[in-house]
Amino acid sequence: MPTIITHTAVPLAIGLGLGRNVIPRRLLLAGVAASMVPDFDVIGLKLGIAYAEDMGHRGITHSLLFALALALLAAAFASRLRARPLIAGLFVFVSCASHGLLDMCTNGGLGIAYFWPFSHERYFLPWHIVEVSPLALDKVFGARGLVVLYSELEWIWLPCISLALALAAVRWLRALRPGDQRL
């Protein structure tokens, strides 16, 4: 898995790129939280739940069904998130679902139960370009952690920053009207 902080790159890129008129601050924070929530399944390791079980790490909480459940919850609370239900649901769904996609790009672990409960198989994408992060915090801040962080910068953060800038540029260009002197 990428580090839990790096999972926030996708909702931050989309939210900041689209701007506050589309993704209000509260919805952005909900998306950031939704991008990290799947990794709370590591608590199961401490409770004796085996990694490979459905309730284990990279299991149910990394599935599209889990992302859909969070999306429906966000849609239900859209007014509190200061967004329309469809926007809240879609943004939270993409934020949560991106977690599994990023984990499927790593070079370690058992894969992701992305299609649970329809399939108990765990999947990886064909590209294993992101260094897998250690689960132990002391290793995250060691030499191995630096390798992981560099990999995340290269393969996740820089593309997400590019996405945010592209979305912001499109938003800015759409806001220009003929005769606008801002150019």
C-alpha cells in the first residue's frame, strides 16, 4: 500500500482542481477521509484476523462495494457537506475507490479484494510501479520509508499535482469570457 497520507493525493487533486464551487471544503475533507478509511482494516491484524481473509487487510474495506456504501452515506449527508447529493456521492466514491486502485499498483501484498462480495479473488494492476509501504510506523520513517516516499512522489503525487493544475487551468479558461482582459 502507499502510505496513508499519499492516498489523499487523489481527492486533493480533484477537489482543488475543480475548486470550491464544485467541491466545497467540507466535501473535500470527507473525500480525504474516505481515501484513508480503507486502511483502518489493519486493526484486524491486531485482532487476529488473517491478512488474506475478507475482513483482513486489503479486503472488504478496499472493495468497490465499500466505496459505494461511503458514497451513499455522503449523498445522504450532502447538505451538511454543502454539496448536491450526486456530487457528494460521486466525489466520495472516487476518493474511496482510488485507495484500492493505488494499492493495486504496489509491488507487495496479496492484492485487493476490489470486487468483493462478487469475487473473493484479490487483484493487482499489471503495473507494480509503487513501492509497497511497510505497515510498521518505525519502518515508514526509516530507510525503507524514504524509498517508498520517493516512489509515491514520482508515481502518485506528481501525476496528481499535474491533474490538479490541468483541472484548474480548464476551470480558469472556462471562466474567461470574450473580451476578458485577464490574459
